[in-house]
Amino acid sequence: MNDELLRKFTRVSDVIWELPVSFKKGMLVPARIYGTESILKDMDDTVVEQLTNVACLPGIQKHALCMADGHSGYGFPIGGVAAFDPEKGIISPGGIGFDINCGMRLLKTNLTVEEVQPKIKELVDLLFKMVPSGVGGQGFVTLNSAQMKDVMRLGAKWCVGRGYGTEHDLEHIEENGVIPGADPSKVTQKALGRGIHQLGTLGSGNHYLEIQAVRKGEIFDKAAAKEMGIKEGQICVMVHCGSRGFGHQIASDYLGIFTEAMKKHKITVKDPELACAPFTSPEGQDYFKAMACAANMAFANRQVIVHQIREAFRHVFKDAKLETVYDVAHNIAKLETHLVGGKKKELLVHRKGATRCFKGQPVIIGGSMETGSYLLVGTEKSGETFGSTMHGAGRTMSRTKAKAAISGKKLQKDMEKRGIYVKTGSFSGLAEEAGFAYKDVSEVAKAMDIAGISKPVAALRPIGNIKG
């Protein structure tokens, strides 16, 4: 970020930086960024441009927020959080993301790193076969149109009803694995066609399936770790994926619809990527119902992947047991109750590359595949951010620059030397996800801890990875 722009921020606390409504004509609320001074300095100027544009959207409440992992995105910055009055405010696909309900699932096992490390290649190779990844990956669950619509309505519950999971899984998924109000009639045939073969697939980009070990000496909240069943040296599995082409098509469809709807509803925005509609309008309600369909498909997608992970583990380790710690969305809009002006109020909260972190709720934060990840827990103070925190490390380098800096094959070899065995269908895609292309996840987690929003429970280090 350039020095002139940095000087315009007011430092609210050690890790909260604010721009007033006078910063830009049309701002209705201040814009706030969470992060250490070095994190703020390293953010690109576009984050400020996008966040202050969000602050101009009708019906926005309290602040436009960007978490410590923030970087520029489509319309909203990634790491962006904004809450709107449901009666006077809008809903915007740019504030949710194209990969609707891209999210994280964390599994704990009854295995230790000493047991798994000697068989890591066998395990990762089997998982690579059983969980399709890449752009064109198709899952093993064959659906017809009627079944796909059931998935849209029922989410992970559809999977559990067919033996692809347990009631315990549902109890440990955000919203128990199904967002209410999904209406398949609001989804186009084109979107249905893109999603019908993708259940149980990772996809590409920054999606992954990672075998991790709880770092020794790095359980930070022993009481919370004990409650979640987390121990030093324990093997865990983290899955990062979403609604794939299905959610992407829904977002694309409604961005087109909203561009026209804004003329009808006399809404102007600072950036065409912030195309929106009044939440109570027919267009806004149609998108909300279609978004729920994509969110439910993503919950089901991760649930089927978990079924395959369990099958693979039991093939390699006969007595393996894997339980869901939590599953949380980080690209979604939801009606929630929060305090505004000291009074409880229903709000439409947009989280774009940001994770829900209500008090006591597990929070799963993915770092780069080279550095590791964190399990955290939400705090009472998280109400300041509408119960939200960061979702990962956050990029600092474009995919193009990362590919120019290192070859995928070299990265794979370097990681194996350091005890991380990686399988990928695309060496180009692997290079895009090199650790140096991301922020220091520890510093990002620390910033939100200092803010009192989410606190670390345990650190996890990678030993095996499947890259989309």
C-alpha cells in the first residue's frame, strides 16, 4: 500500500485501522481493516478501493470490514465482511464469491504422526485416486436431475441419508449442513448441468485435501483442545473446497440479472462488480434461494469427500476412525442477529473469504500447503465483526508471478525433502500455490487474536497434500 494512502488511516487499536466516511463521496459507514502494521502495509491499494466502495452500498450497517488475510477480489475484497439491513439493504454476489460456500472441513483421527508418516505415500496416492481433483474432475456419486435438486434442498443431510456420513457429522457442520430456503426452481439448467457430476470432487485453484499433524508444543488453548478432542502429534485431515462450477454459474447468472435489476430499482454502485439488488426484491430473493442451493451442494460435496477419505484411511489403517471437528463456510450471505447500537437486529451478513466465528465455535484456518494451518475458536468479542474472522493466510503474489518464480516439479521435490508428500494433477497449478505466494498465516492468526476476535487452539503442520 502506498504511503499517502497509509497516512489516511486512523489507528483504532494495535490491529484495527479505519477510514472515515469523508474518505470517499458516498460512503455510508467507515471502512475498517484488521491486521498488524506490516500486514496493512503489504496490502494492495485495490483492497482499499474495493472496501470503501462496499461502504457505499445501500443499507450497510456499522462498518465495511476486511480481515487480516484480505486481498483484492471480485467487487468485495477477499476477507471482506459487510452486514445489511434486510429491509433497506441489498444482496450482492460479489460479496459472496463465485465459489459459493467454499469452506473448510477438519477431521480428527485416532492415529498419530508416528503411525501415519511411514505410510504417507500409500495413503496420499490412494486418496488422489478416490477424490477427483482438477478442473474436469467428476465424482463417483451419479445423480439424475431430480436427485441433484434433492441435494440442493438437503445438503449434507442428503449424503448422510445415503450412508455417506453420520449424524455426528451433521451436528458439527455449520447450520447442520443445510441452509434453509433453497429453491431449485431459481437455478438455471446450465448451472444444474455444470454441477450434476461434481459431487465429491475437490476442483482446482487453491482447493486441497491435506493430511496434517497437530504440532508438538503448539496447543495454545488446552481446555478448548480437550473439548474438541485434539492432542499433540495427532493426525487430522483438512478439506478445502466448495460448490465448484455449480456455484460459479449461479453467481454468473445472477450478476447478469442484477445488472439489469439495478436500473429498475434505481441503484448505482461504484464498481460494476458490485452488481446487486434489494434483498426484499424478487431478484434479490431469487438469488438468495439459488445461493442456498449452491451452499447446500457444497456441504454435500465436502461430505462425500469425507466419506471417501474414511474409506481410504480404513484401507491403509484397518482401525482408523475419523470424526468431524467442524465444517464452516467462508463464501456466503446469511440472515443473523447481531447488536447494532446496543440493540439486537436481524442483518444479512455477507462473508467473502471470511469465516463465521461465533463465541465457542471452532474456526478452521488454512495456511499455505508448505507452512501449516490453525484451529481456532470464536470469542464473545467477535460480535464486533458480525461474528466473523479471517479464512486463511491470504495471497500476496499473483498466480502468474508465482508460476514464474518456481516450477511445480521443483516445488514438489523441495516439499518432499521437507517431509510433505504432494500429489497434483497440474504442476502449473501447484506452482501457483507455493508458500511464498501467501502471507504468514501465523501473523494473520495473531492479528485476529490481538483484536480478541478469534483465538488459536492448535497449530497443524502438513505431511501430505492433494492439490486441486
